[in-house]
Amino acid sequence: MTDAALKQSESQKDWYVYLIRTRTNTLYCGITNDLERRFEQHQTGKGAKYLRGKGPLSLEWAQVVADKSTALKEEIRIKKLTKLQKEVIVSGGG
């Protein structure tokens, strides 16, 4: 596959913003273009350093966004929210 074809296939993938709940009830926000693979990485300790040793983990919420740029902006916005505001998102109210 050429570099151009690889870039095009990556750009056609959906991007997700997601929230994962840890054993201690904290919510971790991240982005990915392969939600299943990324959650598996987090569960096996090969994902975000923050989540290592904090399992069991549960994927609480995920949303498809337009592209990587939008995903990054949404991740930053969510990370600035309070725990209560993140809980509202998880419960479907935001």
C-alpha cells in the first residue's frame, strides 16, 4: 500500500472520543480511530500509563466525531470538565 493510499484509508476511519472508568471510579478520556483495539490495549496495560494497574476497566461512553482534529478538540474540552460533568456525559445527559 502506498503512503497516499494508507493516509486515505486512515482518514476514512471513524474517530472516537471515549471515557473509561477505573476500579477507583475515575474517568479517563481518550481518542482513537479503532475503539475495540484501543480498549484492549488499555485492559492489557499497553495503553495509557495512567490506566495501568487501575483495572478492571469499563468503557463507559464513546462518541464518533468527524475527524482527528475534532477528536483532539473534544478530548481537551472533556478533560477540562469536572467529574460531575463527565458523569452527566456518561449518563447520556450531555
